[in-house]
Amino acid sequence: MLTLYFFTSVAACLFWVIIHMMIASRTDTFHLFIALFTACGLYIYSEACHVVLESGSSMDTIATITGMLAGPSVIPLLITYLRRLMHSPRSHPITVMWVVIPAALFTAGTVLSLLNSKEADALFHTITVDIYNVVLAIELLILLVFTIIMLRQKRLLIGTLLKFFMGQKISLARLQMSVAMIPMGVMAARIGFGYNLYALDLWVQITTATLLLFSALLFGLNALFGSKVNISWKDYRLLIRYNYGKNNKDEVVEAMLNDLLDEAEEEALRRIQEKIGENLHIEEWHAEAEKDKPTQLTTNIFTAVSDSWDENSLISRFQHLMMDEHLFLHPRLTLDDVAERLNSNKTYVSKLVNNTYNLSFPELINTLRIDYAEQYILSHREAKQEEIAQSCGFLSASSFNTTFKKVTGMTPKVWIASMERQKVKE
């Protein structure tokens, strides 16, 4: 079992170091990940050697010194890695720990191991056991405080992992922190039980090895997405379907592009749109789409039949509610609400709207909201999507994004980029 514990976990760390060097060298967290997984691999190696090798042997001493260099480096490197994922702009004193503390312990252990005296051996044992465990315990406490303060997640491990495997998109930093809590828990148990932890029941050994292997594989896989802000189980599925499902490539590419567009900055979107437009004549596509798409601007919708309206007619009063009172901005507006304001019934109002505007009531309300949203975005350029959604009658940013794309044929970010491009041309 100790052989399994040794080879699987160390091999997983080595595997991901090699993979990242081959295909993920441009991610924002590449260098930190390489340093972190190298330290993890060396730490696990030293832990296994303590159990397998005879205590006091030269190889055991080398493993001990290696552990003093790698062990105290793991948590500071992990914190630095997570801060990079969260795009934290400020430096932090904790980032110095992975240099100062491991270097001090490694130097002291190396010097004492070369001295041939009882006093040196006793001090070597104190540093490698007592001080070493105290340092790891303090770092684990700092990691716990960091988790609570920086990530502000109460049910970090179970809640985040369940949301992830259920397909919800979550912060990559939160997910990696949740996965990292597994080996950190094993490290805390080793400090509490000492090396006797690995000599307990066979099932304890199997569980320890399985948890370490699972966390190493999942953490390394997630790190491939080191430049993304959010991640979901769908990202894995898209990657597999793209490489092994040739019939699904167009669908998968579209889904990948939608995710990238949602996270891209406006400047990048403008450059992308210019490049695509030059090769695919994107303006012609928009022109064709506008011919086939129902009229979407509020003014066009209402003025198309305005000449035949009587001031006291039902449709005129309906327009007054929408154009003058902006009733469509009420987030929970229903057909019953409008019918009550018009002293009519919802069936008649629904048919009237459908026959007049060639749109159903929900379609008309969403179209009015999106038209209002376009004007709001242009006059509030610094507004966040949540603010725009609430100001335009939507209950959430996700429903706003979905409706905006359905009505305009593009996401809000792409629409803004197109407006900027048009402004530059003018």
C-alpha cells in the first residue's frame, strides 16, 4: 500500500508538471503551478521515504532534508497561486515565506547532518520533527485564515465541488482552493498522528493514497484553465467532444467561443471582430439578419401603425403605458397586470398585441427592455451587467444576457464592441 501511496501521488505531480510544460506554458499561473507541484512531489516523496527507509540511514537523512525544503514551501506557494487566480494586484508578506522559511530549515538541517556529534544529532531531530511540524501547523492555520478572509466561502469543500460536478460555473480560484483542502487535510492529519498515520489500518492507507491521487489529478487538470475566471464541468466535456467527436465540432466551437466572448475584454473583442469581419464579411451577415428579423426598436414598433390609432383606443392606452410610463421596466410584469391597468382582460390584450405588432406579449416586453438596455449601456458605459439588468427590468444578469443575445443576435459585450467599431468608422 505504501508503494501505491508513493508512486501514484508523486507520479501524478510529475505527470502534470510535464503536461503543463508541453501545452500550458502560456497560462497566467504556469510558473507558480510548476513550483507548487514540484514542491508537492518532493514533499510526498520525503514522507514516503520516512516510512519505507530505515530511520537514521543516509537516504533517510537526505529525504528528511528534502522534506524540510519542500514541505514548508507547499502552502505559501499555494496561497500565491490562488492569489494569482484571483488577479490580486497587491503583494503579500506570505509570498516571502516560501523562500525564507524553507531555506532556513534546509540550511540548518544540512549543516547539522554533516556534523558528527550527539548534540548535533539531537538538534537535528528537534529541527526535523518538532520545529518542522510547528512550521507546517502554523502555515496550515494561515491557509485557513486566508480561505475564510480572501475567498469568503463557508461550505468551501463540499459545496463548491458539488456545484462544479452538477454543471454550475464557479470561480476557478474557489474550485482549486476546495480541491487543495483535501491534501491539506492529509497534511494536518500527519502532523497530528505523526508517521504513525501511515501505519494505521489498511483502509486508512488506501483512503490516504486515493485522496492524494484524486486531488493531484483534479488540481492539475483544472490548472490547464489557468487563464479563465470561471469554470464548469461543461469545459471538460467540450474539450473531450472537440477532440474525439468530429461530428460535434461546430457546436463545440460555438460553445467555446461563447464562453470566451463572455470573459473577453472590450479591446480584445474589437480586435477579434475586425479580424473576423475582414475575412467573413460580418457586416453583410448583419444586414441579412436585419431583413429577416422582426423589428426590434421601440420607435419602429410603435410608429408602424400609429396613424390608425385613436387617442382613447385600447392600443393607444397600451402604448402610453409602455412608452410614457415605461411599464415594461417592472421586472415581474405580467399580462394580467397590463390588462388590469387597461380595464380589459388578458386574452383580448394578448390578441391585440399579437395582431398589432406581430409579436407575443413576452417577446414585445423583452424587445422593449433590450432596446432600453442598449440606450442605457451607451449612456452608462461603466455600469456592470448586474446593474444594467436590474435597471432594464430583468431579474438577473444571466436572463439579461440570454434575452439580449436572442433579440440582437449577439452578446452585450460583442454589441458594445460593434458600436465602438462603428463609432470609429464614423
